[in-house]
Amino acid sequence: MAQILNSEWGILIIFFLIITSFLGLADFLLKKLNIHQHTTRRIVHILVGILVVTTPFIFEKSIQTIVLSIIFIIINFLSLKKEKFKGMNDTQRISYGTVYFPVSFAILILWFWEKDPTILITAMLVMTFGDPIASWVGESVKKPKMFKVLSDNKSVQGSSAMFIVSFIVATIGMLMLNKMYNTPIPISTAIIFGVITALFATVAETISHKGTDNLTVPLGAGLILDFLYHSPQELQIQLFISMIITTIIVIIAYKAKSLSLSGTVGAWLLGTIVFGIGGIEWTIPMILFFLTGSIMSHLGSSHKKILKTIFEKTGTRDFSQVFANGGLAMITTLLFYFTKSNIWYIIYLGTIASATADTLGTELGTFSKHSPRNILTFKKVAMGDSGGITFLGTLGAFLGSLLIAVSGLFIYNYYNNIDFSISLIIWITIAGLFGMATDSILGLTVQAQYKCPTCKKITEKTTHCNNESLKLFRGIKWFNNDVVNFCCTFSGGIFIAFLYYFLYL
């Protein structure tokens, strides 16, 4: 028995017992001392966070910490479902934060245990202190200034606290830890990188939903710290410049009502990652998509009024729309960063070409003097009906897709000395049209459509003519416009991925 306890597996058992005792402590404080549940949850959050960041100093290999994470993923999930450990779990709203905590820890272990444990520890500490202190500050202020990006209400004071704590942890953490690992860094570098990390951590916390900040904050902090501390200086400068440019663009777009508040936050996050990590060749296609879509959405607004009563979302883009159209672009940028494979840039162009084709096809189609035709039966349909296409709209989709293909490949060839063939421009253009067609077909067949009992119109909206919670007329209820747009970009990316793999690799 003594031999087991002296081994690393024995230490794992001790860690398990300590964490379990923390959970028991939270329940005791809640039930016996009537300490508020929010406080007990924060206590557990901080104690567990401090404990687990010691694992790189105690365990030689990562297997024990991975096992520990998996055990508590299961325990926390079951306790949440069975409503156990109420001192740890939030019973006032659905939250999977206690499950996401060990999930994010496991991912960071796999990512940084061998590569850079300083980032593993720092990213976990940002989550450990940033989130509970931010929520405590937000709840302590008598008259907090509230705002909402997605579903969770946030306060300016709480988000400010999140930024300050994240900055202090990221700066001091990396300074001290790098010194301990004999890789010292200048104080000025730590401060600048700390500011950037704090910005991303704060945005990640702001867009959190049902406890996802326990996932987005540490992984976001880990990603940015990895990029900042393991990239050449020119890429570090590139990220810093991209943050400034993206901030200016989204503020202008917000003032012009092209973006809502949530859309502004989403566009900043997406743009900073794509522009900062990808570079100029990734930036140009994204900016062209955004500019052409924004310009076209503001043209002919008077004759588009009827469409506002049909389409679920028009004009001002929110967070969901931004990521439905650009989320895959951000993912492909990150995959390119990790793999350095050119295929991810080709897929990126396929997704942007699809989004541009769909946007310009819809916007220009409204100017058509001829009735749209059903994409499957070619019968005439009313303007704004899902699945309706026009010659003018299709021409606009083709030109938009071509614009992305030409600009993207030209810039990429220029900066990387890679000679992509002219035929690839054609295939990317077709991929964009394929994505647009997928959008139209899904909109016609499975997208949720509702019928207004007053005016008898078929609409994507759940409210119409002062009627709320309209009954589903056809389609799948959760398959809304954002899901259709995501499928549009996904299908364009998959289409060009298969062609590129079979024709060019």
C-alpha cells in the first residue's frame, strides 16, 4: 500500500481525494452555513484550479493528469444530471461549466504538456481567477451597466475585472514560469502579450453560453499565448496590427448598422484571428466578402422592405450570422496555422466564395424584374420565397464567387511563390455556386418556415403581423437561416476539398 501511495498513481489518488473533499466542502458551506451557491461554486473553482496547475511540477508524464480529467468529466456530468453537489453546480440555470473545466484542462495537457507547460499553467490560471472574480464584481456592483452579446447577461464592470485579472495573470504568470523553466523573457514583452491575451480572454468570457467560458477562456488564452510566444516577430506584429485594423472596421460597421453589438464582438474575434494568424492573403477575401455584402445590403433598401417581413434576418448582422458565414473560415485559418498545409487555404476560399455567392445572389436577385423560379421545379414563385432563383441573382453569385477565387489565389501566389493553376480559379468559383445552390435547396426543403394566420404569408420569422410563436408550416424547427448559411459555406468548402484532393494532390 505504501509503495502504491509513493508512486505517481498513488499521488493521483491523493489528488482525487483532495478534489472530492473540495466538492464536499462546497456542499457543507451551502447546506450548513447557508453560504450562497455562487460563492461556494467560486471557492471550488479557484481551489481546484490552483491544485491542478501544480501537476506539471509533480507528475513526470501526462497520463495521470489525463486520467484525472476524464474521471471528473464523468463525475461532474453525472452529478449535474442527478443534481448532486449543489454547492458546485448552478441550479438556477442550465450550465455545463463544471464539465467544461476538466475538458479544457485535458485539451491543454495534450497540447502543451511537452511543448510548453508555462502556457498550460498560465491559461488554466486565467480561467481559475478571471471568471469567478469577474462574476463576483458584476454581482457586487449596485447598478451595473449590463449588456448582452449572446444569451447570457454581462456587465461592463465584470468584463473590466475579467480583463484586469487576465492581464495580471498572463503577464506575471509567464514572467515567473519562464524564469523557473530557465527561459526568461523581457518584462516589456510579457506586458504587451499580457494585454493581447487579456483581450481575447475577455471576449471569450463575454460570448460564453451556459458555462462555455470554462472552455473558451483557457483554450483561447492558450491559443494566443502559443502564437505570441512561439511565432516569429513579424507574425507577432501582424497580429497586433490586425487587432487595430479589425477594431476600426467593426466600429465603423457598428456605426453604419451593418453589425449589431453581438455581431461586432463576433466579427472582431473572427477578423483578428483570420487577419492576425492568416495574414494578408487570408485578409483580402474576407474583407471583399464583408464589403460587397454590406454595400449591397444598403442598396435599394426601399424595394427590399417586403423582404424584411419574410426573411428571418436582414441588414444588420448579429453574432450567429457572422459565424454562420465566417466560422469555418476561422477554423480553416487555425488548421492552416497548425498544419501549414495549402489545402486549408483552398477550403477557406471555397467557404468564402460560397458565402459571397449566396449574399450577392440574394441581394442582386431582389433587383430582378422577373419573378424568381423554384430551383428544383423551375416554376415561378413569389419574390423572397425560399429556393427561388433569378438570372440576375445567379449572375451576381457567379461574379461574387469569381471575385473571391481570383483575389485569393492571386494574393496567395504573390506572397508564397506558389503557382496555382488557372483551372483552380474555375473550380473555386464553381464551389461557391455549389454552396449557393445548397443554400437554396435547403431553404426550400428543410429550413423552418412559418405561415402567418393574418396575411397568409410564408415567412422565416416566428412572429408576424403582431402574431407571436407562429406554428411551423414546413421544415425542421431548429434548421433556421443561420444553420442554412453554415451548410452553404460547409458544402462549398467540402466541394473544393474533394476536387483539390483528387485533381491536384
